[in-house]
Amino acid sequence: MSDPAAVVVPKGSKAHVAHEVHHEELGFWRKYVFSTDHKVIGIQYGITGLLFLFFGFSLMMLMRWQLAYPGAAIPLLGTLFGEARMPGGTMLPDFYNELGAMHGTIMVFLGVVPVAVGGFGNFVLPLQIGAQDMAFPRLNMASYWFFFLGGVTMLASFFVPGGAAQSGWTSYAPLSVLATGGQTWWLIGMIFLITSSLLGAVNFITTTIQLRAKGLTFMRFPFFVWAQFVTAFLLLLAFPPLEAAGIMQLMDRLAGTSFFLPTGLVVSGQVVANAGGGNPLLWQHLFWFLAHPEVYVLILPAMGIVAEIIANNTRKPLWGYRSMVWSLVFLGFMSFIVWAHHMFMTGMGTAMATFFQTTTMIISIPSVVILTALLLSLWGASIRINTPMLFALGFLPMFGIGGLTGLPLGLNVADIPLHDTYYVIAHFHYVVAPGTIFALFAGVYYWFPKATGRRMNETLGKIHFAGSFICMNVIFMPMFMLGLAGVSRRLFDGGASYDFAQPVLHLNVVSSWGAWILAIFQLPFIFNFFWSIWKGEKVGDNPWQATTIEWAAPSPPPHGNFAVAPEAHRGPYEYSVPGAPRDFLPQHEA
Amino acid sequence: MDIPYTVEIRRDTGLTNGKIGIWLFLASEVMLFGALFASYILIRTGATTWPRGDSILNVPLATFNTLVLISSSVTMVMAWASLMRGRLGTFRMYMGATVLLGFVFLVVKYFEYSHKFHDELFPSTNNFLAIYFTLTGLHMLHVIGGMAVNAYLLGPGSKLWKTNPVWFTNRVENSGLFWHFVDLVWIFLFPTLYLL
């Protein structure tokens, strides 16, 4: 706005092409740090998110020691955490709870969503719809910095008296209301993150509707764009109720209200001196009203990435594109009315449980439609096997296992023995870890050439894939068995103090070693990522011979993206069209 | 670099970016206040006793405040309409009145709050007061936010009028949409908390 040249506003789509030529060179801070360019913001989100993913994973690696070898001192690292957390290198239960709560929070809100939505959404979506930037570039920048602030707040909470939040990533009341100071930091951090995602969601929806290229109708959108579009609606509408809940919990903690504290609550043999009359279930309802749509926020962008890569490497149109799109929209809608299937054990009543179990069974249908369509897209194809495709192919069975094992949890009766056991952990980690995170890796390998002009090393990529694929299953498959044996997910000793858990305890050790070896298999990725930025094989603008519009831009795209505003002339996946000169017809070529 | 459809309307959607953006934002605000109203219902229906609003709160003051906010919505529309007619002077007058009425609302609210505190009625006293302070407090933050934007458009923001009157008018319209929403929230808050 301060730029006087910006005041003259072009009318019509042709005029803004001329502006690419004379935008002035920005200084370091405006170009790389406080940038309004969607690609820079996308990369900022992506790298920050990947760092948080690794950090959250590290918290889990510490916990896995305690689960595999309860009470044993952690070799080498144990002494670094101080006497308050690990006296003599042995983890204290409170610290274990901190790690658990923060692992969940960081992975979901600071890791996966920022990479999937903030990173890929920001970087790829405007390019795929042929836009020069997001509709509100400064809001976009604000969105990243709110996210950053939220992340810093969460990290800082480890160092406040009493440590970080300890009440699980779900922060169930009344435990969380009465918890130590870290919980307040958690709530404030969440409010920053919610603000960030609100700004992002408004931006994504507006950009998709308004800035799509000429001729790019909604049914010509790449599936990834649809996935981000629906995801943005979920973020827009599901997060505010959690914000409301967060405000109420802050009031409970700071102003002494009793929104979530029932009358006559007894803690450590004493009645809590609050007015009472509150309802702990209210927190759960508001939390899951966000957190179930959040599950789809975690998975839909992943499906979008996988769909792009599968279409590209099968050299075929996606099977059933339209049914996939409508499934996606239906999925988004339904995700708002299934939340209480997380609460079957709360005694909310059979009528409620029946309703939510029915909607949960219904919502599994569109998910299965999308997964089946992706699977059928492989049929009869001459598949190109490269690293992004391997991760995309890995996603399919992993998400399949994760999704299908969720069905017993969605049924009221079957949920009773499985609830809060390791079975639940295994179920949703199959969806998110070898599911979504594999899709995120696939996306990194796939769009890396667009962001840098260079391709990542294939050999290192394949080592990364093979190692991760095996380790993920070594970690999570045993958890199904632990869970079916009845081991609770909340135990500090992994079940060692229970007789019934003795026959399956050794599986904890298997899981833990899987997790630590998984960390080793991330090293090729980390090395590959940085090495390829400078030394990777140089490639052209469209190395994968893809059809979607982002490949029409130079690699890396300049500020403003396209030299000439692109137009869409056909659907997104016109591969192997009979009679065409090449096996792909880009959307933007007339 | 200029983002298209900031000022001019995209023909197939009939909207500017800002218009879509503000409506989406309002949709999320509906969910925010909706969740709080839903919580109110849940807590109230679960309570053994619940005071009638008018036995604790000051209905005449709140009625006055309701009239103040409704008037401010009218002046907000008049401010935008003045710009549509190309009259910056009358815009200034109406926008000034809008900000001023917002300020009157806050002053009245201040007296209501301090009266409650003086009577030792705090958020922690009971859940009626808890939800009262939470809802009206959050609403007040929205009033302050709206006033800040309006004051900006009245002051330094109005420079845009000289260079790009259409853009400026759009901004006033979008700010107005937010202001009407804040007004609307109060229209729901007033009977819910004070009268029921």
C-alpha cells in the first residue's frame, strides 16, 4: 500500500502482466523473512513445520525409552534434562505427561497442519490455479507469524514453573483446569494458532474463488486444489468453537469461573473451592467439534497430494474424478456431525451415541470412495516408479489400514473394549504417520523441483522410503496387539505394572526400536533436502511432464509467478489422450 | 504487484476479494459466538437454579446501549452511502458519529462492569456471571476492534479516497459489515442475558 505505484489498479486480466517487469528489488528482510510472497511463506511454513515434526518426534523417542524400559535411566541423554525432570537420567511421570501432551499438540497443530496446509497449500495452490499470489498477501504473512508466535509460546512453556501442559493434547477438563501454569501457555499458544489458521482459511477460500485463471472452472481444478478448498472451510468453521472453549478454560484458570468444574469436585480429598455448576463434558464437546474436522484437515491435503502424484506417474486421468470431488465435499460436510464418537465412554447416553455412530459409519463411505478411486487409478497403468510415487503408493495401504481399523472404534459397542487402548493410538497413527506424513514426503520430493529448479536425489529418496515404510509398520503394528490385549495408552510404564499386560510387554521394545531406527532413516532425507538445494540435478520447468498449471511457471517461480497470465483450456489430468502428440496435454496449452 | 479484484469486481463471481473475505470472517465469528451461546444453553439447562437476568443486571442501561448500537449501525450505513454519493464531508460526519456511539457504548459498559465489581459480583461468583462477563467481554473486544478500524478509515485511512475512491468505499462497506455483525451479536446478547 505504501508503494505509490500500487495505487493504479489494473482493470481486466491482461493489465497485471505488465507489472512483473517493474517491481522493485526487495531487501533481505522483506524478501526472505517478512515476505508477502506466497511461495516464500509456503517454504517458511514448510520448513518450520518440518522442524516441529522432528521436534515432536524427538519427544516421542524419549517417551519410547520409558515405555520399553520403564524406570531405567536413559543412557547418555538422560542427564541433560536436569534433576527436576529426570533425576539420575530416569524420567519422572510428570515429565512423561508433558512429553505426551506436547507430542500430540506439536505434531498436529505445529507439524502436520502447517506443512500440509500452510506449506503445500500456500506454495502450490496459487500456482495450480494460475494466480500471481494469494488474495490477501499481508494477511498471509500475518498468518505465518501468528503460527510462529504460537509455536514459540508452546516451546517456551517447557521452561515455566511446573513445566509444559500435561493434560494430553485434548486438555480434558477438569484435569486441565487444575493443572500447572504450562496449561495457560498452551491455551494462549492455541489462540495464536487458531488466529493463524483463521487468516489462512479466509485467504485460501477467497484466492480459490477469485484468483483462478480464466477458463479454470471448479470441475477443472486439480484434486489438490479441491482438497485445500474443502480443508479451508473446515479450518474456518471448526476452529472457532475451540477458541470459545479455550477462552472459557482461560476464564476458569485465571478468573476463577466454573465453566468446566462441576459442583462438589473433590481433588486430593478436598472439595475444590469454586462456584461449581460447570460441565466437564462441555469441554469435550467443544474440543471434538474442532478436533474431528481437524482429522480431515490432516488427511484431505494428503489425499490431494497423493492424487496429483498418482495421476502424474500413472500417466492416466484420475479414475472417477467427479465422484472423488463430491466425496470430498460430502466428507467435509459430514465431518461436522461425527465429533461425539470420541465420547462414547463418557456416558452421554445411548440416543446420542446411536446418532454419532450412524453418522460415523456414513462418513466412512466417501473416504472409501476416494481411496478406491486412487487405487483404481493404478489399474492398467504403466507406472513410473520414482520417490514421490513410492511415497504416494505407500500412502494407500497405510491409510487403508488406518481408516479401516477406525470402523470398530466408530461403533458404540466395539469401542467399549478398545477405547483409550493402544489400538486407538495405532489406528490414528496409521492414518497420520505413514499416511499423511508419507504424503507430505511425497509432496516434498514432487514439488521440490518447482521450488528450487533442482531434483532431489532418487537413490537417497528410495532409501528414505524403504526404511521409513518398514519402521512405521514396526512401530505401529505391535500397538494393535497391545491394544487388543487391553493395554491402556495412558500408562507411564507401558503396562508393566499389570499382570494381563505381561505377555505383550515385549512389543513395547519392538515399537521403541522401530521409532529410533525410523529417526536414522530420516537422515538421508535431511541430507538430501539440503544437498539438493545447491547440488541437486538441474531440471527444467516441468520435469515430471505434468499437466497442471504450476508447471507452466518458471522453476523457481519469480515474485508474481507467471510471465503471462495462464488460461485453462481443459481438465486437470489429460494424460495419454489418444491421438495427441505427447502423453500429456497441459491445462494451460491451447 | 497488484492483486486482481481488490477494487474491481470479478465478473463471474460478482464480488471483490475483500467482500468474500469479510463474509468468510463473519462466518467464523458466527461459529465463535455460536459455541458460546451453545455453552450458555448447556450450562443453564444443567443448573439447578438460575437467576433471571433482570434480577442482577441493569435492564434500562442495556436498553439504552442497544439503542446506541442500533443508531451506530444506521450512521455506519449513512457513512457508506455518503461515499457512494461522492461526499467525503458527510462521510466524516457519519463515521465520526459511528465511532462516538461505539465509545458511548463502552462508557456505559464500563459503568455496568464497575457497578458489578463494586457489589462484589465477579465472574467467579456463579456461572450466570461467568457467562455474562465472558460473552459481553468478548463482544466488547469486538466493539473496540470495529472502532479501531472505523477510526482508521476516518483518519489516516481516508487518504485513499483521493487516489482510489472505489477501493476506499469498499473498505468502508466491509468495515460496516463487521460493525453490523457486532451490533447483531449484541441484539442476541441483550435478551439472552438481561431478559431471560
